Amino acid sequence: MLYMQEQLAEYRRNPSAPPHLQTSSTQNHVVERIQVEVNEGIQVSQVGMKRFVAAWNEHRIRGRGIPNVLMAQNNQTKPIDNSVVPAANEAGRQSEENGGTVQ
């Protein structure tokens, strides 16, 4: 995490500020500033994970194929209109009317 904070310094509000500091709990103002930096780092991590998953699903698996292509070829579902699926409370009511129990 600290490595990426340093690598992505240009995206921080203050690129010249250090990405991490050791402080005592009596210096909360510094800790609060760092929390902003950590939150921004988490957002960057989330973007990175989304890109990684997208890239992974496009890579070729030897002897199998490309995950996204395989999914499209083997997809046994068909689109349905949202009105076909009842809301959770309605689905529970219907289940109970048909002898089911909702826990």
C-alpha cells in the first residue's frame, strides 16, 4: 500500500506531502489528513482491481479459450423484463402462500 501511495503521488492533492507519517494520537490533525490520503488510495485500488478483472477476463487460457468468449458461448440465460421478478416482500408473500417459510 505504501509503495503505491508513493508511485501515485502525482494524484494526491498535495504531491509534495509524504504519503505516510508515524504520529502519536495527540496529533489527530495529521492523522485526519492521512485518512484522506488512504481513502483516495482505496479508490485507486478499486479502479485497479476493476481493470485487472477486465483484463483477466480477456486473456487466453491455454486449452480453454478467453473467459469472456467462453461465457458468451455457454450462456444459457435469456433476458427477462424486470416486471417478471417480484420485489423481495412480494416474493416472500408468494412463497408463504404456497406453503414455504420465510426466515
